Amino acid sequence: MPASQTVVFVVVVIFSLSGLVHSFNPLFSLDGKSATHRVITQRAVLRKTAEVCRDIAIAAGRDFSLTIDNSLTANRVLRACSSTGSSTSLVSSVNFQTSIGNMYFSNAKVDVIFAKSDAHHFDDESFERGRDIITLGVSAVKKSVALENYVTARRTLGCVFHTLQDFYSHSNWVELGNTAPESRLIKPDERFDNLAGRDTPTCRNCTGGNCTDNLLPELMQQELLTSGYFNLFSSDKPAGKCSHGGTADQTSRREPVGGISKDSIGSSHGSLHEKAAELAVDASMELLEDIRRAVGDKNFTRLMGLSQSSALCIVIDTTGSMSDDIAEVKRISFDIIDRRRGTQEEPSAYILVPFNDPGFGPLILTTDADVFKANINKLSADGGGDLPELSLSGLQLALTAAPRSSEIFLFTDAAAKDVRLRGTITALIESSKSVVTFLLTDVLARRRRALQGVSSRVVSQTDAQLYRDLARASGGQTIEVSKADLPQATIIIEDSTASAVVTVFQVVRNPGKPENFTFPVDSSLRNMTVYITGVSSLAFTLTSPTGVSQSSRQSSGPLLSFTTVGNLRRLSLNTENQIGSWEMRVESNNPYSVKVTGQSPLNFILDLVEFHEGAHSDFSLMEGRPLSGGNASILISVTGSDTVEVTEVTLVDSSGSTEVNGSLQALGSGNVLAIFSDITAGVFVVRLRGEDSSATSRSTPERFQRQASTQIETSSISVTTQANNTSVEPGSSISISFTVATTTNGVVNDSASGTFTVRANNDRSFASTSPGTVSITEGSGGKANGTVTLTVPGDAASGTDVTLTIEAENAAATDINYALIRVSVAAKVTDVNRPVCQEVSRSGICPSSASLCASSQWEFIANLTDGINGTGIDSITIRTGNGTLNTSSATGAGGENVTVVTYSASCCSQNVELNAVDKEGNVGTCVGQARTTAATAAPAVKKKDGY
């Protein structure tokens, strides 16, 4: 099918399914005007993050000039939040936009996993159960943050957002005239006292398709809360009840006919869509404020992904021969930490995973550089002998814990013992878009010793090729170097973990061949570096846009200077005043790789998405490989500029012989949907080209090119899952059904048969059961089914998560595909009550004249309790006020624990607001105000248990 026809076809399909929508559309607006869950989530996150940054700036005495409204972009917010940011500083919003994407993709996934759950969408008047979902999710988010597991927290938060936002689209809250969020949705200690009873009629028939006045007057007069009933298959609903509405909702055909949905401007109550969407934004911000108060401003900005640098992630072999490597990891890590601490290049997180045999881990994940240092100091080289090590098990832990698009560095001098995890590692690389670089030490020296008959831990070519293949899949490199020269090679860690690193061009040739490569340099690029790996006889020549050339015979010249260590050549380019097309000629018949990077705010994020039909028809994140011969859709989000036009998104196959251009649909705000039809079987990388009009020195837009690091590989095997939950309690099990099918041209071949090897692995080593094979038999419709059951230990911490990978490989072992399922561990919430404040006394009287305030003091004393069955007060902080806070413990008359707070301040600071958080994450406040000589009727007691 021609590319131009592909765009028309997809648009027709989307619009023809518009009547099936049963919530704010998850990702994309069908009419181009309605707000989606993606838009609502983005607006809420950007506005709340900007508010937090404003408060931090004001407290630090810094200016903050940013209008906070729905027009905010991630680029503008990040620059305003950067204390060192200016109009010319190098600021990358990749991490921030990726984090927001994690939230809205999880939000959208609710419409796939929980399509039939009324509570997840506040359908069928399921208000109590809907709130329970929000309560459980918010508790899990707060516990994940406490564990510094921000990746899991974002995914959980996205799911919570969906349910919270649907309330405003599916209930009559807006019709009742409310202009503020329903705060009881995030305050489970407050009762719903205005719910319509099950036998209470709520709607009347719509008239001629007009549903603007179908809510019963008596319902509105009594201000009773209701929501529409929805069912895809049955028209049954209680008598007199409202329906959701829309062509997919069978209940809307039964009296009272019609609906009350505000999902889009074309819905039954579409005239109120914008009000519902804005209230959904406000409610999402209210929820974020609750989380902020529970976790603090610093952790909140980390949760939002407000960082400009990647994590520092080290996976290291700790067997006896690795003492030199451990010493070098310590040196380079400490150097990076000490030089970047307090700067915009300070790593966003620190991850350390040791491995050997028979063990691996534990995973160290922290945002505290000193904790990371202390754990590196604990590393010691011991044991190992001549056995391979559990390198892939260690890498699996790092890939599931690290933020998306992280740079991971694995140090070893041994082969992988756990080769069985190869498919799992590849799946995690493709899903996380993380780049893995392997540093293999003394491989050549050990080979020589082996030839001389000396016993050694030999890494064979086959063993090394496994590492090379995984590096290639991720866009990383395999560096083979002596232990003595390792300190020269680890500069790649400094390069890769700097802020705003982008890939301009990358290629691997295996087998090698002499070839010319070109790559463009734009004015936003700085500190350009080229990495070449290959044999020592490899030669290259670089030519600039002005025709100046320099060959590998010159280690320093007009275009570059380079160093060689092991199989790596690192070229530092001189690109000043050299904007345009550069050419590199590589001469080698042996395998080699070329990678061109630089620093630039201009980059892009890509996500494979797939279309889902049904009650919630839209695109959602694809967790597997695209199907050979079928269509593929890639969501592109450009970062670093709000004035970019994407002109080309291309799939380039690994040999460089084939390029396929996608058909582009602009979605606004730097987002583009690239659609590819009839993709041939193979391995591809994504190349983006565009024009940026933000450069003030140019009269015409400047062209630029970026390339994704991670490869995209197609498969003729389809693996889909049917999970009915995304969380599990400690000490319980969860079952995930899956279906394997053979496809032809992207469509299930219902006459196919065959047996597939099934491998199910999880990153926590939790007990699981699964079939070793599944078989497609005649008459099965070309599909085979299986179930994986995962058991979570009773001591698993709430707030953690587990990533389950289900792989299916054909009998010939020539094709493989996978599905990824992420399940959060969430314990039941038993404490929903917020800490309560009771003022005990206020002493001191402040003068009414501000000029005399410095000479006087006042004191405020209050008791804070969390109830007899509460989890207990965890922290008390000053939210407003400039005084001194002291606490002590006491026991109340009912046996409850009491925290006595004493706050004293100068009369120049006459108000205080204390933030109290219990161990469940419930937030209460305590407010006090000084008495003044001018006050005549100040209240004696001020009690507050909310905010």
C-alpha cells in the first residue's frame, strides 16, 4: 500500500470508531479539539511542577518569571526550573518529557487492561470502589517514592490519574455546577453523603438525540451524585438510571435512552467537555499537591523527572580477577560525582549492581551520591575461578530499575553463565531504550595465556559476540581493553552521562567493508565526538563541509584529535564554523562500528504504539516487536525546541541498504505520529530529520538530524497478554494469560500450526510457573494459549514492582517475540485518616508595628495525633513560617501516641503552617497565628486536619 494511502486509511479507521470511546480519549483526539487523558495529564504535571519550582525559587530568593497556565511546555518549565538555566544554556528536557510520557502511557493502558471495570472509570455509580482504587494507588506511589523507585511511582501515578480524571467526564459533578474538584476522591476519611441510591431514578429520555436536559430536576435539586451505566454487550441497567452514551454503550438504548458522558465535544453532554477537562486538570493537580506534601519538594521534582542528566549506572563483576576494574570504577565514579555535584550535570540517580557466581545483586538504587560511594567502597574482588559469571542477571536488574534511556556500563572479564536470559535482556533493552556498553578487560591477554597453556578465565569469540550483539541492539559499544589501559577507556562514561547527549549517526558493519558515511552538523551541537571500534588495522578519513580532510595517520589535525585504547578510537571533532554535511570513509574488511554524538538540547523520544479497537479505541504503548509485513506506528516527541517541524522519520535497516520513510501526522506540541506500512522482516534504527526555526541568527529554518540508539526488530510471532490487574498484594499470586500466534503480513494466520518454546522470567526472582512450550493445533484459529502465575513473597515491600517477560520462540529458533508486564506490589491500605492537629497554647503578643517585630517572640504549641489505630506520625515539617520547630512524644488519654510540637518565631513571622505526614502517607496540616496588640477577637483554638 503506498504511503499516502496509509495515512488516509488510518485516519478513516480512527474516525469510524469515534462512537466507541468510553472515556476521555487516552492519547489522541479524534476531532482535533477535545482534550485527551494525555493532554490533561501533561497540563497538570507541567502546571504543578512549575508551581513547585516557583515556590522553591521564592524561598531561595531567586526570580521566577513564568506564566503558569495550559500553554506551558516541558522545555519552558524545565528552563524556568533550572537555577542555572538561561536562554543560551544547554538544557535537555528528554528526562522530563520521558517521565511525563511514562505517566500518560500508563494512563492510557487503563483503557486496555481495565476496559470492563466500572470502578476504574467511575461508571455504574461505582464511587466508593473508584475511590478505593485511587486510595490504593496513591499509597503505592508514596511508598515507591520512599524507596526512591520513581519509575514505578510514575507508572502507578498514571493509572491513578485515569480513574480520577474519568470522574469528571462520567459523573454529573460538572452538571451540578461545581467549579472545584471533588476533594473527597483523595480524602478517603471523608464520607460521600450525597450519592444517589441504587433505586433513585437519575435520568429521563433524551429528546431527538439531544441529551442536554436529561438529568432529572429532582436529582439536581437534591445535589445527588450519579454516573452513567455502560456495557458493551448488555442493555441491562437499574430502572431510571442514566447511561454513559455512545454507539458502543448498549445500556443507552434502554430507557432512559441517551447518556451523560463528556468524553469529547461530540459526546452526549459534549457542551460541558471543556469544563470537565479543566476540572480533571485541577483534580490531577490537587492529587499532585497531596503527593508533594507527603514526599517533599525535592522528591516531588524527582518524581516528575525534572533532571537534565541521566543516571550513573554500573554493573560490575566482583570475582577475584576484577580488583583493578573495581578500583577504576571507584575512581571514575567518584570523579564524576565530585565534579558534577550541585550542577545541572549531576546524575539523576545512582545504580550499582554487583554480580559473580553463584550470586548477583543486591541492586543499589539511590539519589544520594554518598550512599552510592559507600556501596562502591564495599565492593571487593573474590572467588570466581575459571567459571562464567551471572552478568546477564545483574544487567536484568539494572535494566528494570534504571530510568528509561539510561546509559548502563557493564564491567567483566568473563563470559555470561546465564545465556538463557539473552532474549529477556534484548526485550528489556528494546522496551527501556537504554544503552548498554560492555567493557571487557584483558580478553586478548587471556587468549594469549590460553594459547601458552596457562589456565585462565577465557572469553571466547562466541562469548564476546553475545556482548557485542546486546550492545548493538541497544546502541552501545563493546570495548575490549587491557586492565592497565582501562582508565583511558572509562572516559566514555564521562562522555555518555553528560547532559543533553544526542546521537547524530550510528552504524555497525558485520561483516565489515570499506564504506563512506555522511552525517550533518547543525549549530546546536557542541562537543562532538566520534567513537570507532574495530581491529587495529582499521583506517579512516574525515572530510569537513569545506572540503578539508584528515586521516587516521594524523592523531591531531585541523578537524580532530583522537586517542586509541584497545579496540576503541575516540575522536574529538573541531566543528566550529563547520555547519553542514561531513563525510567519513572507513577502510576495514573486519567488523566495526561508528557512532557520532554531541551535546544539544534538540533530540527526540520514540515509542512504538498500536491501535486498539473496543470500548476505549485509541493507540497505546506496544510492549513487543512490530509484526513483519504489517503496519507500525511510532509516536515521535521532539525535545529542546517548541519551533521544530519534523520533515522525515525513516526506518534504516541494519545493513544500510534499505530506507523506509513513514507517513507523518502532526499532533501538535512537537508530537508526530509516523506510520509505516508493510514493514519487511529485519532490524532497523529510526532516523529523524527536521527543521528548527528557533535559531535567531538564521533567516531560514535550520535542518538537523538525530538517530535513535535502540534497534527495532520485527517478528512474525505475536505475543499478547490478558492481565486483569496491574498490582498484587504481598504474599499473594497473580495469573497472566497469554496468547501466541503466527502471523503473515501482520495478520494472524488462522491455518498455521507449530510449537513454540516459552520462557517466562522476572527481575525479582519471584517464584513463578509457566508452560515450557505451547502448540498451535488445527482448528485453534492459529493461536495457542498459556498462563504464567507469579507469586509475590509476603515480605515484599509495598511500592516495589516486578517486571515479567514472556518470550515465545519458534521451533527453528530463528524468530522470537515477547510481551512485558509490569506489576506493582501494593499492600492493603488500613490507615486512611490524616493526622489531626489540636492547638494547646499560644504565648507572646506581637506588636502591631512591623518596625518593632524583631524585638519580640511568640510561641505555638499543638498536639498531633494519628489515632489509636493509625500508623503513626512519620514527619512534621514547616510549610510556612520562619521559626524553630521542636517535637516530643506523649501518650493521649485514649492511649494514642501524641507528638507535641513547639514552634517559636520572631514576631516578624507571625503565621505558621505545619505539614504532618503519617507512615501511610496521609497528610494533615496544623495552622497557627501570633496574637497581636491590635487583635481583639482572635480565635482561641485553630484546629485543622486537612488543607
